[in-house]
Amino acid sequence: MDRIMNMYAKARRSAGLTQRQAARALGLSVSLLGRYERDESCPDRRMVESMALLYGVPAGRLGVPRP
């Protein structure tokens, strides 16, 4: 059975980054980034905005509403 890929993992992979590269750039542990990508934990708004900037996607695509 195919699982729907988590939006954070999908954006990271589309940006061509490994978990290690993204975690380092975001100041996170690989473990925490992995928990976000497995829907085991939820990043705060500022972290989602940082992820969007790093991955080159609009923050709204990662769940942050426009102001």
C-alpha cells in the first residue's frame, strides 16, 4: 500500500535536500526533522516558514496561512 508522502518530506525532496542537509540548515536534529516528516510532531509557525524558505515553496503550501 502506498502512503501519502508528508508535505514536509515532499517539499524537502523536491528541493533536492537530504534530511541531514535540511536539518543542518534549519538548526534541527535529523531525528526531529524525521518526526515532522512522519507526522509524529508538529513544527511551530516560524519553523514552517523557515522550511518553506529553504525548500523554495510558499509557506501556505506547508500549512502557514497568508496574513
